Amino acid sequence: MIKQLKYFSIILIILVTSSCNGQNQKKSIIEKESERKNTEQTINKKVEYGARDVTTNGFLDKSGNIWFTTLTEGVFKYDGISFTNFTINDGLCSNSVNSVIEDNTGLLWFATAKGLCSYDGKAFVNYPLPQEHVPGVSPETGLPSRKTEVVLSLIQDSKGIFWVGTIASGAYSFDGETFTSFLRYKGRIHPDDSVYNNCIQSIVEDSAGNIWFTSQTHGGISRYDGKEFTHFTKEDGLPDDMIFSSFKDKEGTLWFGTLDKGFISYSEGSFNFFNENNGLNNNMVSCFYQDKTGKLWIGSFRESTVSWFDGENFTSVPFDKEQKLVELRFIAEDKDGNIWFGGRYGILYRYDGKELKDFTQLKRNI
């Protein structure tokens, strides 16, 4: 009898254990299914982008990561597999970022709405623009310049000096400690308050070490040779004095894009002008890029207009019949030779030579 009771107890324990394991397995399956559905919901959750949402710049670092800056979402790093998003919650100085570069030591620098922001891979450091308590005035007109914290453009020159373009108060040089002001009293004098408002949208260094600044507020193009400035405006023959973009190609030619008068090239001391009369798709030129093969890409503020230019003829890039590319701000290339485009409404697209793939929402699924 005792032996039978022993066997019965063992069988009962096995049955109870099996029942518990079955319930646990069932619970585990239910939990996994729930997690899968939650993940799918997260991935499929669409971000509603508006006109203020702009992917402003793309930059390939020395490690092969490509960085994308935005006006509302901070910055994204793409390693070829996944995106990592950095915002003010991670120490970024501002979620409004206009540009990014890598300096000669490997440090990343971001042009933000709160000045410069450096990143060493671990921590962000803020370098705010000088804010004068008593604004200076132009020695020529006696009028002041507008104050701003916003950095639009940024380069490091061949001597290691940073050049910083602002949204309203000209440009600065920055040696890592001290900011020095330039071009504060150039460009448009605003009619409402008689204040200089010089917006330096882009900066580029030429092969001789001269620094070129473009003004979006009727300041034209300014060249600095280390001692003095030379200014080029409509009076000097430019088709427009509102210049949005600049670029230096591998041959040393400089390219400047205007808001509605086509683009300008500069080589061997002379300017050349190109517009719709020369075969350009449209006159609103926002960005340039020369890829690894030497092909020059030209982007526009208008929809669905990207061109190749061989120095004489324009060819429309045949990938965007549905007008997906809106108000482009940059064209960049990753380590694998893919071409990336970014612009208004948060758009981010990659072109592999065959297919144009939309990463606008994918960059958020991190």
C-alpha cells in the first residue's frame, strides 16, 4: 500500500509539474507574441513631419559612419546597419542642428541653434557664440548688427582654424578658445529696425587657402585671404547676391548656388554662370556634391529636380518620377558609394544607383 502511495505521489508531482511547465510555456508564447505586436506597432508608428522638420546635412566620418543633422530631431548616426539618435537628452546642445564636420583630431563638431557643440564619442561640449551686452556699431553707418546664438555653417581650414557662419551676425573664426567676428556689418540692413542682418549660409576654402563666405541676405560672396576681404555682389557682375550654397570639387573649382538665378562656378580667377537657359532644370540651386567617380550632382529647392553636370551638359537623374525629393538641403555619399539626399519634411533617401529608398521613417525606428 505504501509502495502504491509512493508511485501515486510521483505521478501526481509529474502531472502538476507538467501542467505548470505547460502554463509557463503558454504564458511565454503569449508574452512573446505581445512583445512582437508591440515592436511592430513601434516600427509602424509613423512620424508626422511638417515644413519645419528638415534633414539639413549629411557627413561621412573617418570611421565610415554617416551623420545626418536635423532642425527638430537632433542628429542621427548610421553605421550601415542601424541608426542612433542623439538629442538634448544625450547632452547635445540643441535639437536644432544645421551642419556637422570632423576636425583634424577626429572630434565631431555640430553647428546648432545654441552655438557650436563638439562630440568625442562620449560627451558633448558647448561653445556658445559671444553675446555682447553693449552691441557694437558699424564704423561706416553707425548701425548695429543683430545678435544670434544660431550657427548655420562650419568648416575647419587647412591651418586648423574653425570658420563659423551665423544666421544673422556674419561669421566668426574660432581657434578652440576665442571667437573673432567678421562680416557683421555686411549684407542687408533690415528696414524695420535698421539693423544689419548678415546670414552666412555656407563657407568653403579654396586650393590657395582663401576662405569664401556666402550670404543669403544680399551680401553676395566674400573672399578672405587672411588679411583682407574682397566682396562680390551684383554690382561686380554676379547674377544674384543671395547665395545659398558653396562647394569645392576635386579639380579646385568652386561652385555657388543661388536662390533663383541658377549657379556660379569660379576657376582661375573668373566666374561663370549657369541657369535654365543653359539647360539647368531650374534656377533654385540648393546643394552640390561630387561623388567618388567624379560626377557632379546638383540639388534644388524644387521638387524632383536633381541633375548631373559634366561641365557643359545637364542630365536629369532618372530616379524620382513621383517627386519624392522636396527642397533638398544636401547630397552626400556613404562608405559604400550610395548617394544620400535630405531636405524639408524630414526626408532622407538613399540611392544605390538603381533604387531610391526612403529612410525618412526608418531613421526613427531605432
